[in-house]
Amino acid sequence: MTSADAATGNDAPVLIEQNGAVATLVLNRPARRNALDITLRAAIAAAITGLTNDAGVRAIVITGSATVFAAGADLNMLVEKDAQGMAELDLAQYWAPVASCPKPVIAAVSGFALGAGCELAMMCDFIVADATARFGQPELAVGIMPGAGGTQRLVRTLGKQVASMLLMTGEMLEGQRAYELGLVAVLAPEGGALEKAQALALKAARMPPLAIVATKRVLRDGSDVPLDTALALEKREFLQLFDTQDKNEGMRAFLDKRRPVFRGE
């Protein structure tokens, strides 16, 4: 499946295709360049929740079209809001299922990933992009600032210098530069981001689910604590995995020179 094929097949806000244990979620609001209104955000949250609860899915790819991942928030839903109105809107509720998903979540980015679209990509475990990708947080240009992790994920990934430049000027990072700076994990050939992301998702789907969950938990909880505390978290999770059937299967399969079959037990 290509992004373009998915976008023309249905007018639902998100489309889902499953290939084995890998599910691909396609943002499908092409007329508005996948601008993230409430309907699209709610559809993403519902889809990720459903895929999280689906035992047949072990990895998820989120993508847009060949020219835009998501161009940002839909300002039509924000322009008349004051601070109280925004608080009542509670946009964070729609992103929680993505940020807390226990399964590998990979963003496949071609074209623009701006504002809330860039934040969505950064919520994923890692980003696969091609040279057409453009990342940015231009919220200051409309009088506000990022509100879904844009400042905090950027500064933790890129450092204060680059994060400050992007946020304070509205400049965009091209795919190649984003890869060089570490925002993008894999730079695919032009037009190849989705295919590469799906191939990596297939590899992740073959990994033991309990070890995936433990690894995600340690990466999340250990990144902002002192090293000794983070190492203790890692040791605890490491030891607990020795009581799993997947550990027995993985090691025995390696010694037997066969592919393991992990069941999340």
C-alpha cells in the first residue's frame, strides 16, 4: 500500500491496513493537508487504542501522504478559544494513546510534518523519513507556542541550540538535516519512507512483546533521572525478563539455530 493509494480509497479520517502483525495507520484528510482537527485527533486516538488492544498487532506505523504527514493543527478550531476554552478542549487526551502505546510505533514521514504534525511524529518511538520531509514548529508565527511536547521533545532530541532556532524562527529542518541531527532515525530514498518504516515495523513485530514493553518503559522513565536511578530501572526490568517464557524461547532458539516464536509470555 502507498499513502496515495490509501488516501483515495475512503473518506474516513484515518485508514488502517494490516499486513501480518504490522498495522499502518494513514492520516486521511488530504483536502486540508492532514490538518489535525478534533475529528482527526479523535480518530487517531481511537485507532491506536484499538490496535493496542488487538493481540494480532505487534507494531504500528503512522503515515500521511506522499506530500504531507500532517501540516499542523487546524486553526479553525483554535482561533476563537481563550485559555479556559483550550483547557476544556483537553487536546492531550487525544495524544495519550500514542505516547503511552506499549507497542512499537513508527512515524513514516514524507513532506511536511509541522506543528502538531511534528509533535505527533516525535511521540512515536522513532521516525523514518525521506529527503522530502520537512519538520518544524511554527506556532510562534500565529501567536502561541507548541503545546503537545514540541518544546520538550525537540530540546531533548536536538539540544537547546537547534531547538531554540527552530522554535524562535519558524525555520524547518529538511529530511537530510533532521537525520544528521538525530531527529530522524532512518533516511529512506525519496518516496520510500513508508516502505522502509513497514519493513522495520515487521522486524520489531518479531521481537518479544514483554521485552519491547520493558525497553520502552526504561527509555521513557530513565531519560530524565540520574544515571544511577536509570541503571537501577534497567536492571530491574532486565532481571524480570528472565522469568518469562519468551526469554527461554529466545535463548533456546538461538542455540538451536532457528527463528524464535515469541508469545508475550
